[in-house]
Amino acid sequence: MGRIRTYEWEDPSISAAAVGRATGLEFLREMQAGRLPGPPIAATLDFSLDEVDEGRAVFSMTPGEEHYNPIGSVHGGVYATLLDSAAGCAVQSTLPPGMGYTSLDLTVKFLKRITADTGRVRAIGTVISRGRQTALAEARLVDTRERLLAHATSSCILFPVPASAT
């Protein structure tokens, strides 16, 4: 029998319009508190921003079979999405008003198989180095026993965000 999963999300242009108006940390805290809508990808994969401080961001999710690849385990793209989110938002948390970022690259090492039996996983992102134009961050994906499931490094480019027309 087929399975059905439904979900909803809010208009992503609302959050996008708020980027750069405050510090990156303030932006992420507004999103975490629900005063800004989260990104649609968080609803699609059912993950959440649990913690954010300057230079650090933590996302979590409980893997389910809706995240599986054809061989019966969580797809590597799900791992990569969590790790990219954690590393990128760790960088974003260090940005002053008027600045934005985007990932230049993401290198992921998959270390352990994840299934629906794994339980809740956390992606913990931290900034390693931040300059004026680039930043380097890492993210670790761990289970509830703090076992390392995957690791990633990410380079991000930093840029001024154009002033909003509103």
C-alpha cells in the first residue's frame, strides 16, 4: 500500500526580504522563534533549527522511511542538506547587518548508515575561520549517543545584500 505524507510551508520571500536587515544571528533567532518563516526545505525534510549562537548552529531531525534511498537507508542528500544548513547558518550567525552569504562548496564524508531506527540526529555547525569575503565552516552529524555519522566542510562567500526596495 502506498504511503502519503503531507506538509505545508510559508512564503519564502518573507524571510528572503529580511536577510541583511539585522545581524545574521538576529535573523536566525527570529526564524527560530517563528517570527520569520522557516525555509521550505525544512518542511520538506522535517528538520528544525534548535540552537543558534554566534559561530554555531544546530539542526535536528528524526529520519523516517520518507528519507530513504532505494537501498533502504537515508539518502546522502538528506545528510548533506542538514550539514550544509548547519555549516551555512553558523557562518550566517557571524554576519553584520547588510551582509549575506552563499555556499561555494560542500565536502561530505558519510561515516555511518542512517535508518528510521537511528533516532533523532543533530547537525552541529561551527565556523572555523571568517574573513571579509569568505568563511570556512564545518558540521558534524551525530546521533543521540554522540556517535559521528557524517562530517562536512563548507566554504562560503560573503557579500553585501542590496537594500530592499520596500
